[in-house]
Amino acid sequence: PWRWNVVYPPTAKGVGVWVWLYVVIYTLKADYYYEYTECDSTGSRWRVAIPHSPGACDGLPEPVKGTECTFSCRAGQFLEMSAQECTPCAAGSYSLGSGIRFDQWDATPPGFSSLAATSTWVPQGSYMESNRDECAVSLIYAVHLKKQGSVTFDYQYPDNNLLFEFFVSFFSCALFARLSRWLKLTNHGEWATHSVSLKSGSNVLYWRTGAVLMGSKVVKPVLLKNVQIEGVAYTSECFPCKPGTYSTEPGSDSCLPCLRDTYSGHGASSCTLCNTTTHYASEGSGECNQRPPCSKKDHFQIHTACDSEGKTQIIYKWIEPKICLEGVSGAVPLPPSGEHKPCPPCNPGFYNNNTAVCSPCQPGTYSDGTKVCKRCPAGTEPVLGYEYKWWNVLPANMKTSCFNVGNSKCDSMNGWEVAGDHIQSGAGGSDNDYLILNIHIPGFNRSGTEFGRVVFEFETECSSDCELYFMTVRSLTTVVESWAGNKTRQLYTHIMTKNASVSYTWAFQRTNQAWDVRYKVHDVARIFSVTVSNALDGQSSECRACALSSRPSGSLCVPCPPGHYIDPRSSKCTECPPNTHLVPRTTMGADTCRPCGPGSRSSKEHSLCFSDCQFSHTDGNVTLSFDFGPMGSVGTLMNGPSFTSKGTKYFHQFNISLCGGERMALCSDNVTDLPTSEGQGEKAEATNAVKTFICQSTIIPASGRGLHTALSSQSINLANTFLGVTVANALEGIQSRPELFSQSARKVPDVNFFYRSLEPTSSCESGRSAVVTLRCRPQMSAQGQLTVPSECPAGTCDGCTFHFLWESSGACPTCTEMDYHQIEGACRGGHQDMLYVWTEPKLCMGGVSLPEKRTLLCENMDFFIRLSASLGALTALLLVVLTCYFWKKNKRLEYKYSRLIMSANKECEMPGADSCAVMEGEENDGDMDDDVVYTKPSLLGKLKAIASKVNLPSRPPSQTAAFSACGDDHTL
């Protein structure tokens, strides 16, 4: 943009003039730099010069028309702003064209920052490492894209106790949005790649981690590397190659690592060879290191393979690549090889046939490892599996390797070395290497709830924070169990509940710190034996009787159908009796069919026992029948909240399946399966689901740590075997402990469901167990309420036995005719109501219903009641009649007597006496002289008679005597 009038000095040469001119121009250009303005509505922009020093605006070139807004350069080029043309990058540098890459993490790159109160992401050379505690930490990077682009990065996320989320907040004019994703777990020691599309405008990238620790165990950190962002539209400069890498050709889009024993500096176009006599360099090194004197940590021992004489020996080798010096002061020489010793025998299922190599037995044959293979007798079949207890060579289905996330020192090393009666971890290249041993199983040859078992014996000797992992590998690596620090020799058993191709991995790490050194080479893990039962391609050490088929003699045995056992007397398949289940790992004899527990029944395949929701209990002459179906197929309890040491709130959620062989409880892990965008309805299948009778999940609420969706993680199996249901407080050694809950005063007894888990844990060698107590509460709904003991809010007091109380109206017995009674209403209008009511308190549900109210006529009373009433009325009437009769008769006798007295007085002419028989004026016929005439007196006569009795004067003695004498002569 300038015109130059140069006056050459008389003595100046052409080269000197050009150098002087370059210095002048560079000095002038160093005062400012070029940038593009924002694109306008027509898609145009301007190139302007911006001074490095604010306010220094003199001498700046005029703005000029810029390139199109969509203009970008190819990878390996940059936009030279003076000419506004794409120019190839020089050797020793590279460019992505329209993107930027971050692959060097010796320090936190410019633009990146950690957002947390205490913890931060830590640069570890070739990657960034997240925090190892419970604090939520975000790694943030902001970028402004000129066009739509993307961000791609590699990560390692091996620990599901850690929550790892990546989300993007982007701003464009008035638009604000948020795109988030909970990333999936990675296989142990492997990297995964994740890519997200970005919109044009300002984008803020967040990598956020946070743990929920219920103990003191430290989580494995998340590792991040190779962050690449596309969509910046152009880059105005090339990036120099980092130390240890180089690019020889102009226009490179990446840099290559230097080979071993070579090094390079910043922006190198080639690598320089080290003086290998005194120095060394690892692959991708930025400098040469001095070789130290050899020590014990620089060599290791191995057992040689059996030679032609059947002998082996211990030899020592230098760890490759050898970086130490021999023959210098303080150097330790390589120990001499050991003596030749007889090789160990072959493993069961193998034979050596007088050679130095152990070969597997042919199908249908067996061997204990010391004898030749023999064919199984007729009517038997080989028991297939792996049984490795001698380690002269690594078995064909096992592999070993070494891996480090931060370097490639041990990529070519063996992770484990055979050692005769055991196999042990190797030396590795750094203390934080993963030393890996893997065994592959194509499948299992049986069905049921248990397909096979993996049993191994191991020990560890460590001086620091070493850890041995046992993992399953399918589409995803899952840590089954881990052991930290020193562990004495012990057995571990893992039960396989799915019939599928699977690999098992043992990984030993001396420390999880980012140490690129080898100090603790003598920390070691040893495995003495590995046994896998029922493996499809396994070998056999014995035979067992099998069911005969209809095929011709000599044909292979066929397995029995599910739920059948082999009768050893007839060698035929026999189905287990009803309500029995087939014991895992055994198929011989009727004893393999074990009866189901009380109140339970078996599935159609006799693979498990379950409750059908029906239960009866008899106490004396009373029988209570229960139907638990209305309580629902699965009960859910969320206890808490609980808080970690850092204050994170979480809950324990329990899912319980009471009855039904198919209606199992399901606990899933949704941390790695949430939708890609919040608010979208995308639904992914659970990759870490537990389906069993009782399971537990850790729930982190949506409000915790700024989460927008509740998280479910750490799902575990608490009970996969149903033992039975009873009102007793103990079953098969499991106690219900009713004192943990408030006592019930009801007459209905509590019903206990007993469960057990077949999977032992490090703290529960016999596995876990659970008791679900059902209590009748008529006032509650059928679903009721689940609770845990107040003394043990986690559901368990010892970590091995879980206790639950399920109060519900559905736990009450079904109603019968004994639970209601009849009430008779009053008789109104000739009708009477008959009512039926429940006996209070009502302690039953369902069953029979109350009869309808009946209305009857009053006379339609009971016959005996009517008869009694009639007899009573008749008796009362008879008594009244008899009373009146005798009273009347008594009066008549009294009247006759009075007349008789009066008649006697007249006959004897007694003075003052009235006529007793004939009134004055009546005729006295001769025929009636001696008769007593009775005339019924009138009422007036009766009154006169009474008055005469009252006023009658006393008789003189002479009259009395005369009366007596007269009276003696009369006859009545």
C-alpha cells in the first residue's frame, strides 16, 4: 500500500539494501494488524488496520473492500491479510484452514478457564485432567464463529461415580440457546470421540464434572484432549508445531511426532538425533534425557516355554526400550538365568502327548492335564469350561497388553507375565500404566438364571495406591469389582446371568496419578487360577451323564429342555416336579430340583420361584386369605434426602417386585442416556439397567448442582432370588427384625417376604438379603406406603440385609361371611328392614361383598317367636279366667252360707233374725220346707246385706245356744 523512493548508498550492495528494506517494512507493519469488520446485510465486509497501541491512528492504511463473508482457506493454508489471499503454511507449522486445534496441554491454553471455587482442570502435557473430588468444575472456552461449524474432542470417562456433561451456550442476535449432553462411559483405558454442531455467532463451550461420593473412595478423573473447532471461517496465521513434533512440507495440516531417540523444538521442520550413547528420548520428545545407571526396576523375570526336554527356567531381561547404562558406577547388572526345572503339567482339558506343547482335548474327550485325553463313555457328555491353574504359556484365548493415556511408552510391552504357578503384572513403562489381561468367552452352553461362573484367585502387594480392576467388556466396559492396596490371597466369584459373547478384563494400575516415571515396579498383582464354567468352546476335565436322544448310538448327547434334570438311572430327561426350581450348575438327579419356599411357586421353566400374590395363614380354626395383587406389580421408595461431604443432595430409590415371575423391578442409569437437547423427546435405551426382584439407584434431583434433569445412577442388584413368604420372623437364616419398625396392635399378623442375592460382594461374602414386611392398614390405599427403619435410613443397618415395611390396605386379608353381621330394623307399617354391616374395626379388603338390604313383612316373624308369644298370651288369659272363676265361686259359697244362716234362725224362731230363704210376703209351700232356695241377689240387695252385717246387734247367749241347737238339726 505504500510507494517507496529509495536512494541507495554508494557502497550498498543489493542484498544489504533488501535486508534494510525488509526491516523498515516489518517495523512499520508491527505497529498495526488487519481485521475484518462484521458482515453487513449484503454479506460484505471491510478490511481495516488496527493499531497495537490504542490511540495511535496516524499513518494507518485506508480501509479496503474485504473478501466474501463465506470465504475460507483450505487446511494447510492461512489468509495473508495484506493481499487477502490464501497462503501455504511454512514448514514447521500447520493450519486447519477454517478451524483451530488444541493438542498441547503443558499449560492451560489461552482462552480456556476453569470455573470452580477450589478444584480446577489440570494440564498434564498431552491431555487435561478433571478434578478427583466431589466439587463441580467447568472447563470453559468461548469462540465466535463466522459460519456454522462444529467442535470435536477426545475424552476418557471410565468412572460412573463421576458425572460428565458437555454443553454449549450460543448467542446470535436476540437468540440464546443451550445444547447439552451427558457423555457415555468409555472402556477402561480407551478414548472416545464426541462431536457437536455449532451455530454461527458466539459459542461458549463447557466441560463440566461433578461426583456424588457416598464414601471415601476417590473417583477416576475425566481426561480431555485434541479439541478441534471448525467454523472460524479463516485463520490469519499458522500454528507452530509443538516440541516433539515437526512438519517438513509447506502447507501441512498437522505435525508428525518425532521418532524414538530424536527430539525437536517449537516450530521444527525436522527432528534431531540424540547422542544414543549417553542420552535417549521417547517418541514425541522435545528434548534428550541422560541415560541413568541400570537398577532393579529396569529388568524383569520371565519363565521360558517348555523345551524339547520338558523343562523351563527363569530368565531376566531388560525392559525395552532399554534406557539405562550398564558398566557405569552404581549400575546393577542383569541377574543370571535360573536353573532348568521340569515344566508344570498341562491345565485340565489339555494334554502334552510327550511333547513340549500342551494341546486341547478333542470334542467329546476329557483329561485332567496329566493323562492322555479319553473319550467320554456312552450316555455321558464332557463338562466344558476353562480351568487355568498352570501358567507356562499364556492360553490361546487370553491376551495381554499395556496402555497409558498420556504416553506410548508401554504400547509394545506385555502387561502380564506367566510365572509357573501364577501370572503376574509386568513392569510397564510408567507407574500409571494400565497392565491389561483379557479373556474372551464366545458364549455359554446352558440356560436358566445362571449361565456360567468366573472364579479366580488373586493377591496384590503394593506400597502405594495401586488398584486391581475386574471388568466385563461388551459394547461397553463395566467395572464389576475393584481392590485397592494390599490384598491377601483370596477367591472371587462372578455369576454370568446373560448368555452372550463377552470378554473379561483384569487391569492393574500402580497409581492413578499422572506420573510419567517408573518408581514402583515392584508393586505387583498375581492371579493364581482362573475357572470359567459352561464355556461354549471350553475343554473338559470330566464327563457327566446326559439325557439320551432318539439319535443312533454314538451320537452326541443333547441337553435337556429347560426345567429338566437327568435321571442317572435311565439317563433320560425328567421334568422337575411342580413348584420346584432347578439348582444352578447341576443337572444330575432329582436332588437338583429344590422345592420353592413357603407361599411361592416355580416358573414354567423351573428356573426361579416367585409369589403369585396369593397367601393363606391358619391360626387355630381361623384361616386368613390374602391377595396382594391390588398393591401393584412394583413398589417404589425414595428415602432421604442424604448429603455427601461436599453438601450434594441425593436420594436412594428402591424398586421392589412382590409377586410375578415376569414383573421384575427395573433400575436404570440415565446419566449417559439423556436426550441430546433439553426439551426434546428423544429417548435412548438404557445401557446400564438392572432387572431383578429388588434393586437400588442413586437419584440426584434436578435442582442439585444446577442440573436441569434428575439423574439416576449407580444401580445395583439387592435381591435376585425369592425365598418365600410367611408370617414367621425368620426364613433360611434371614431375620425380619420387627423391632426396627413401630409395633402393630392389629389382630392381622404381618406378612414377610424374604429375598436373597446370589452375587457376593467384598463386604458381604454370602451375598445380600432383603425382607419386605407387609402390614394391613385399611385406611390406606391399595398401593400404600413403603418405609425403611428410622434407625437405618439407608434401608440396611449392616450393609448386607435390607429391611422394608409396606403398609397398605392391599395387605389386609380378603373378606368372608365372618367379617359382617345382621341388624334387624324396627317394624314400621307392617314392614321390617334387615341390614348387614362390617364388623368394626374392619380388617379385610375385597373378597365377599355385603348382602343387599332386605325388607320383610312383620308377621313373617320366626315361627318359634310367634309360638312363644301366642302361648304367653294364652297362658295370661287362662290365668285371668281362672282367677275370675274362683273369685265368683267363692262369692257364691259365701252367699249360700249366709242364706243358710238366715234360714236356720227362722226355723228355731230366733229373735231378731231375718228370713234366710224366703223373703217377707213369699209363699212357703210345704214341699220346700227343707230346701234352701237360692236367689241371686241384686246389687241393691248386696249393699243392704253388707249394711245389715255391719249394723247387726250382738246376740244374747240364749239365742246363740238356740241357734247352735237349731243348726244341728238342719241338713244343707
